[in-house]
Amino acid sequence: MSTKREREYERRRLEKWQERQARRRAARHRRNVVIGSIGAAAVVVVAVAVARSSGSGVDEPTPAPTVTTPVNGDLVPDPSLAEDRAWTGTIVTSRGDLEIELDGAAAPQAVANFVTLAADGFFDGTSCHRLATVNIYVLQCGDPQGDGFGDPGYRWGPIENAPADDVYPAGTIAMARGSDDGWSMGSQFFLVYDDSTIPSDSAGGYTVLGEVTSGLDVLQAIADDGTADPDGDGPPATAVIIEGVDTQ
């Protein structure tokens, strides 16, 4: 093998190794971060089973919520921008349009953040990087990196308008966040295409900022295509790109 061919061979081998490492990091991140993963649900079920089998008749204490502060908090849009009102809008995707309504009264920080990012064109050209088709039924979007690690350069909290019963009906738009951290929200959000029970963690539930009022068929078609990963939780098999978001 010539020196030139050897260098090319080593370069390709390094690239493949880097790709495998990136996939592993993304898989770990999906398990440990954002929207009440299937793994988190399993932990909750096991914890309840252990408490019941102990015979004590007393539930195990809930861990104290993680309390942190915003990262680059001076960049977080002011909640007053939500104007304490309902907003309407359209998420234009490569698979079809989603008409939405946002509740600026119930989730002022989340709505102020969303409409500000939309107006800045932040979501334009980003991919919806995660589709879950087992146990929970969501499409996750809003990551500028497209791998589950991206944010707008800041993080914020606290959780707003989370359902008390942990049920997120079809059409729900909610904020993704890190496990057990109510101050880890940024730009990532998820769209629920079928009724989903997503257990709360020690920080609580997930901020609901609005709903899809038209276009659930678009989300269902995306879900019907399945995921690129065989476990039913990963990138959509057919790419979903946000081409633009308009709110008013």
C-alpha cells in the first residue's frame, strides 16, 4: 500500500471512528436528557414496584428538585414579551405545515422565548432530530445542532404549566429539558402526535406552551415512517426540516 493510500485509509478509519463515537454520545444523551425518556419511565415503574413490595405501606420520598440558575440569563427573553395573550402561528416543515396556538398567559417565559427565537429565524433550517414511537409519541425539534445537544446560548426556567396528571394529549407543544433540572430549557421543544403519559421527575413535569391546531396528520405521517434506529427512539427515518416559523 502506498504512503498516499495509507494516509487515505487512516483518514477514513478515523472518520468512521468519530462517527461511531458521535452516535454513542447522542444515544447516551437521548437516554439521560430531555422529555422524560423511556428509560426514566422504567425507573419510575421500578421505584413504585419496590416501594409497594416493601410492605411498609409508605411511598418512598421524592428527591428534592434540582434548583439552579439560568445560564447566560441576561440573554433570556423577558416573559412580558408573551403579552399575556394567545398567539397563533405556523411551523413550516419539509413534510407539511403545522398550525399552532401558544398560551402566553399560562406559560409566559416559554412563549416569549419561542416567539423571539421564531422572529429571529433561529429555527429556520433546523432538523427535528428525535422521534419516539414507543411508550411516548413525540417529535422533538428546535436544536440548532441537530443532535440533541444544541441550545440558543442560554438556558432558563422554571417549569410552567405542566399537567398535574403527567398526560400530554395529542397536539401538545412542550419544552424539552434535562432530567431532574427545571432550569435547563433552551430552544428544544417536542410535538406530541398521540396521547402520551410522560412521568414527572424530581424537577416536575414539562412546560406546555401551546398546541397544534392543524397538522396532526403531518406528524402522524412522520411517525408512520418510523425512526432510523430500530429501537423506535431516534432520528426520523425521513428527515424533517423546519423551513420557517411565523407567529403573531
